[in-house]
Amino acid sequence: MMAEDGISDFGFAKRKAARQLGASESEALPNNAEIEAELRAWQALYQDEEQAERLLEMRQAAISVMRMLEDFRPYLTGGALDGTAGRYSELEIELYPESAKEVEIFFLNRDFPYEHREPRRPAPGTPEAILSFDWDEVPVRLSIFPSGAERSARRQDRARLAQVEALLEASATPSGD
């Protein structure tokens, strides 16, 4: 599901797989590291060149989007950062503006088309808003958090613009140099 359908949420994928297999969610399910290892193995076997090209395309798009949204303190997260992004993955970027409306006003002032979505289940640690749009045929999902949340501990990896640029540069350098 994660490789073929672009599901990026480990918990959602586990629950969906458990339902499809008739297992209860309380039964022993693989941990995220086990799932990620299998996802990487599947991609290497079935999408090797395509996945590498898509990852490069997504990281280039991330740099452009992050530059455009620099005032809102963007961070890249998800598959484009950890290298598991595939054919149907969204580019996942977190923003920490003074207010979520600030980002929407930024887009409206530039006549930039986007879709506003409310988070599925508002809870502590979830974004205030989610904006979606396409950037050169790459679907982008912006998760907008309160500015104070930037300093709080995060459960996932994230990277600032300079880190993403270094990651892209390192992936473009042939090994052995």
C-alpha cells in the first residue's frame, strides 16, 4: 500500500492492512523500521530507476517550494527526505508561520491555486491546516503548525532548506569521488 498507493502514514497503513487481512489492530504488527526496510527492498526490486528519478524530482521541487515559502520556516519531512518516496508520494513540507492565514494570504496575493484541508483528527501535535497544490507535477502537502510548535520535540525527521540542498548535492555526486 505504501509503495503502490502512496500512503505515507505508517499507522494508517498498518490499520488498513490489518483490516484487509482480518487481523485485529492489537495483534502484533510490524514496527515502522521493519516496514521502511521492506518498502526500500520493494522499491529496489520493482521501481529502482523510476524511484531514484522520482526522488530527485521531488527533492528539486522541495528546494523550489521551500525557497518560495522561506518566510514561513519550512521543513522537509516524509519520503522525499528519508528516500522512500515513490510514484504516488506527496512532497511533505511543514511550515511554522505566525498564523496559518498568513500562508493562505501569501498564496491568494499571488493567484497561486491551492486546496485547503482540515486535519483529519484535531489533536495535540497535529497541524492547524493543510494546504495542497501541485508543483511541476509533484503533489505537495503543506502542514501548517503554530510557530511555537517548531521548538517542541518532533517524532519524525525533518530538514531545513540548507540540509535538503546538501542532500540533493550529495545524491548527485557519483560515489567514488
